[in-house]
Amino acid sequence: MKSVNLKRLAEELNLSVATVSRALNDRYDISQPTKDRVRELANKLNYEPNPYASGLRNQKSRTIGVVIPEVANHFFSLAINGIEEVARANDYHVLIYLTHEDYEREVSVARLLAGGRVEGVMISVASGSRDYAHLDSLQERGIPLVFFDRVHEELATAKVTTNDYESSYQATRHLLDNGCRAIAHLTLSESLSIGKRRLQGYVDALKAAGIPYDEELVVHALANKAQDIQTIQELLLKRPDIDGFFASIESLAMYTYEACRNLGLVIPTDIKVIGFSNLEMASLLDPPLTTITQPAYAIGKEAATILFRAITKNALITATQSLELKSELIVRGSTRASVDMVAAKAHQQRS
Amino acid sequence: MKSVNLKRLAEELNLSVATVSRALNDRYDISQPTKDRVRELANKLNYEPNPYASGLRNQKSRTIGVVIPEVANHFFSLAINGIEEVARANDYHVLIYLTHEDYEREVSVARLLAGGRVEGVMISVASGSRDYAHLDSLQERGIPLVFFDRVHEELATAKVTTNDYESSYQATRHLLDNGCRAIAHLTLSESLSIGKRRLQGYVDALKAAGIPYDEELVVHALANKAQDIQTIQELLLKRPDIDGFFASIESLAMYTYEACRNLGLVIPTDIKVIGFSNLEMASLLDPPLTTITQPAYAIGKEAATILFRAITKNALITATQSLELKSELIVRGSTRASVDMVAAKAHQQRS
């Protein structure tokens, strides 16, 4: 295949190489008909600019990088869809990098991106993320950065998050209302900002109900399925008084289902379960899972909008552009109050 | 932050820039102690080569591109994990590109990759993929390409797939054995190689059981949740004789659950359901879903191994390197034979 370069396009169109280049870059000093002619031929001949050469000249890769912990979580797959919608509207490509919740890999990806292959970065940090120097250095190199969902509060840039504290308070309150008294909280990491806020919402809801905080009921999961199920089972065996589980991420709610089944415990009769989740099939589970559902698509879209505003206007992103969107409690069978409880409430109301 | 370049490393180490560069590139003519000294300082100072500059000189980005239709499907999230394991062992980065089942986007991504920003490409083609000229041109530019799961048979390169025909035959046979006589087949695309093979396995299993092929029972889904559920409901209303569903992708099995529930049909009593799926929570559904489960992680790993052999040895990939791995039928509640059926079988065996 004969390679198609600017020179060949220029020859075929009887234009100068400079004119062809400026037409392809949509410069103001080239007329629309010329731009159209050049682009038509470029498309026809499958012309692809050399990204290294053009990257060197104008530092434009028309690409953004999205760094996330995992793809199996439905929150992230929906957020990516929101991000891609905005990127497509701006005619940019999206590169996805996975950290697998590992700090070292997050640092390595940040270094790679700092080398200049993307024009902007969106990140939801790994649960093992200990500091943010690696992200700071992206900004120092002039690469705009936006956090979504999992953030480093201290870094001066925009963060798009949800009302984690309120949602967590509400979830715990819902379990209490439906009769739970010993509620376990499953969390990925307390070093994460969302981990902290969700824990605080849980603690405060218990306190408001006159239930003291019990450290033994807060479990840090390890992001390994077999081990996490084992941990949950051991907790259930050690503390037979547990009657509710509040999982701060989707997979931990699923592992609670498996642990209960392994031990012959029935949801919601013996144990009630609620989890942060964007699982489309939550309603198809046995029993259907009560969820705190984040507006994942909107989070991705809003965060990308902030990033592209910075890229296209060559403007700075400030922390004041941060947004907080609202999550939603969707009540399903996994937290249903027992018949006794309902009867007792009815009795209470009558008397 | 003062930028760290080769010159600065050379100054601090009292070496020439050429020596530092050759040490970082692991050239044979530099001693191991020198390489160690250079790398130690490079790590300490957070040195990151400019990918554009080094890309221009030696065409090495130490990056591979993985092109997939979507991330919400568990097959792909597991395959990515397998790919990343091999990439990490080779000290390469993985970029993930999504096509959202759209042919135009696949072409656009292929063009971008043809520009040389990756050293190799792995692809599972979009359901709308009509031809393979865009992939052919990657190979023509010397960028090795490996297909996994969804392939273009005609392209001369390695393909890592599963035994789709046999799995599909087995799934249909399983529904027949458990009493189904009018089995609907939900497929994403017949133009895809796997779509064709899965359809053929279904048709042949019916034929072997003396059941003629009924075109009306083969439904092409549109990859849009609301529309797909609507299509399934309309089919169920039009054809009340349907007693089984065989879904060729995970989401279509889930949509069948929703459609049945919307119409008040009970799985497995009224309708039995089986689907190709890598859903970890298949066993937690109501009822648990019978699946044909592909070895997704192994597929990703084997395909990446073939790609890296080509990259590191600068060798060609040929179609003879293709592999076929085996999928597994996992029987669960969604295809359970009715009590009558079991009684009839027992009766048959006794007489």
C-alpha cells in the first residue's frame, strides 16, 4: 500500500503542502470549499496523520486518558459511556487504563500519561492509592485532570462526586427502620475519600438511633472474591447477632449473598442486605437487591464536560468547578421487614 | 518541577548522553553495572521518556491496543484481565478502545492505531463489523494483530476462539432434553463468525431431534435494552408455544428474564432459559441461570501470548497459530425440567 502523506494529497489537489496541512487543521485562513476538498480526498485515500510527527509539532493527540480501578463494576462501565458521549461530540478518542485497585500501577500509568500522549486525564483512584504526587505532576506538566467518584480531596482540581455521606446515612437508617440492630459495614478502603464519607454516614446514623459504634462490625475487604466471602462468613459465625449488611461496593453485596447462602442464612429473613450498586440486574437477584444507585452516566458526562471545557479553551480547572450529584435509594426485597415487624408497627400505630 | 531529560541524567552520572540512552534501552554494549546506575537515577528522578520523540526514533511505544465492543459484558472484563497479566509480564501498557458494537467507530479506531501509537493490536470485532479492510491495513503497516472471540475468518492472522458450534449444539440439546420443543434463539448478528457458528449449532441440534428450523424463532437483537426486551415480549405474545430461550450473549439472557417477568411467565416452569455468559452472579439470580461459560481469562491470556511472541521476536503472526479453547455447560435452575417431565422419564425407564 502506497503511504498517503501530505505531499501526495497536495499533488493530487494541486495545492501547497502548507495549505493542505492548514486545511486539515481547520485553520481560519483556509476557505471552506478548500477544506472540504482536502478532507474529502483525505478520507477517500484513508490518510492518517503520523501521531508522533504531528504530536511533536502541535502537541495534539486528540485523545484523553481515563484511569479506573476495574471494568467489571457497573458504575465504571456506565461512567465510561457518559465520558465517551462527550468525547465523541468533541471528536476525541478515549483511552482506558486499569489500575486493578493497585497504587503502584496507578503511579506507573500516571507517569506514562505525563509523557504527553493524552491532552487530559480523568481518574477514579485505586483503593490502594496512598498519595497524589503522581497526579500532581500531571497538572504540573499542563495536562488537565478531573476526578470522578473516588478523589484525592487535597488536589486542587475539579471533582465530580455523589452525596456519599447522605446516601450512607440513608442506607443505614433504612436498615434500622426495617428492624436491624447489628449492622455490618463492608468497605474497600478507609483511605479513600468516599470510604471515609460512607463510613461516617453509617456511624452517624447508628449514633442517631442510639446504637454505639462497634469496630468489629466494620470490615475491610481485600478485592479478592474467595477471601472476601471467607471474611464475611467468619464475621457472621463470630457475631450471630448480625442482622444487616451495608456494602459500600457492588461486589461486596454479591459476596454477602454468597456467604449467606453458604451458611444457610436467608435474606431478608435472617440478614438484610443493601449495597451501593449500578447493577442493572439487581431486580433479578434472589432476593432482589436494595441499592443505593449513583448517577454513573451523569457523573462521567459532567466530569468529561469540565475536562473538555479546559482542553478546548486551554483554561485551568479549579476546585470550584466541582459538582456533587445525588444518588438514589431503590428499595427491593433484600431489606424487606419481617411480617412480625410489620405487625408490630401496625400494632404500634393502632395503640 | 525541573524536567528530567537524558542530558540531566548524563550530567549527574558523568556519562555521555548516548551511553545513558543506550543503557535505558538495554543495549548489549553497555555493562550491567552502568545500566543499573542509570536506571536507579532515572527512577529516583522520575524520568519519563518523551513518547513522541522516542517513538519517532525507534518506533517503540511499549503499548498494545485492545479493541472491544463493550465493557459491561463480563466476558470482556475477564478477557482484559488475562491480556493485562501477559502485558504486565512484558512490561507493556494496555490501552482499551470501545467500539460500542459500531462499525464506523471500529474503522475510526483502526485508523488511529494504524498511525503507529501501539506495537500490536488485539480485537474482538463489533457486531456491526461489515468487512476487514480497516484491520488489513494495520497488518500492512507492520502492526501485528490477533483476534479473540469475535473474528473475521478471512483475515490471515491468529484467532483465539472457543468451540462455539459445539457449545451451541449442546445448549440446544440440553433444552430439548429437559422438555423444550419450541426454542427461540437470540443472536446479536449473523454476520459475525460466532453468530453464524452458534446459529448453526442450534439449527443442527433441532434437526437431529426431528424439529424443523423455524425462522420466526431466531431474533436479532439491537443492543438497546428497552427495545430488546420489547422484541422478546412481542415474540412471546405472538408465539405462545415457545418454551425455551437460548441467548447467545449475556445481556440477552437478562432481558429474557425481564420480559418473562413483565408478562407473568415463570422460569423454568413456563420458559427455560440458557445463555452464553461469564456472569459471576449467575447462581444468585432468581432462578439461577444455566450458562455456557467461556474460558474468558484464558482466551485473553493466550491471545496476548501470541501477540507478544510476535512483538518481542519481530516475527509474523500466521493463521496457523490460532487456538480453540473449550467452553463449559453449567446447569442451574433456569432450565430445570418440570416434575411431570421427571416423572415421565422415570416411568419410561421403569417400563
